[in-house]
Amino acid sequence: MISDYDKITNGNLSIFVSDRGGKYNKEVEAFNTAAKNGPSGIKDYLQRYNEENNVGASTFRNPIELTSQEEEEFKKHIGSLNYDKNNYGEDRAMKKAFKTSYDKNGVGPGIDKMKEALKKYRDNKLKRDQNEVEVLDNIVDMLFNDKFQKLLQHSTPKEIDQKLQAFLTW
């Protein structure tokens, strides 16, 4: 929290808010409007913004590549397993579980292990989604919290210089 940093600097914390000459006013205003709708508003805004601006995609998500032979074996091992093949995360989790076993043992893990891998993925996804909502809740709470807004007040260059000098002589 800001007060923690203020204590660390012995009361000499300064905040300088740069709006980049208004360059991002539209985005800031749209975000603040979305935040009034709570976590779902922020999530919807960020998703829409990322899609419109082609940002937000992970550079770490490489697809699991299967050879044609592995692909045939994979199809046998998933059998009647009901998972969303169009969901990148679920499909990747299934292929990764299969490929790990196939590379290690020369055979797939079997339907039971595939079910376990799917359950593990879905449980972890649920936890990540819950954590995401908690984070967004905290952001909303801070944005509309008077105490937080007061702590975020912009310091003038003179105040920053005074606090910097006081900090350096501290």
C-alpha cells in the first residue's frame, strides 16, 4: 500500500502523475467508466481493449505439436473424454498430458490419467479465475476509495524536490 512506502521513505514519498499530455485520456476514462460496473466491467473492458489493439496475448503459450502418429494415438486415448477441443487451454492440457507420457513411455497415459489431467486443468483454471475476480475487486475498491485517492494526490515539482532533499539527508 502507498502508506507502507511512505513509512519506508520516512514520510518523503512523492507521487508524480504523468498523463503523457492527455495521450491516454480516452483509455483512462473508458477504464474508469468500466470500473463503475465492478470486476466484470473491468474484465470486459480489458478483453475488448486487448482484442481491438491486438495486445494481451501470452508469448509463452506455444501449442503442443503432435506428429501424425502421436495425433492418432492421442485420439485413441481421449476416447469419449468430454473436453472442449476449441478451448486452447483445455486442448493444450490434454495434449501435454498425453505427450509427456508418450515421450517417456512410448505409449499414452490412458483414459483415467487423461481425466485426471483435465480435472487438474479445470480446477486450476477455476482458482485462477477466482483470483482474477479478487484482484479486480481490489482494484475497484481502491479506485473508488477516498483514502486511496487522497494518497494518490499529485505532488508538485517543488514538493518532490523538497521531499527528495529530505530523503537524501535522512
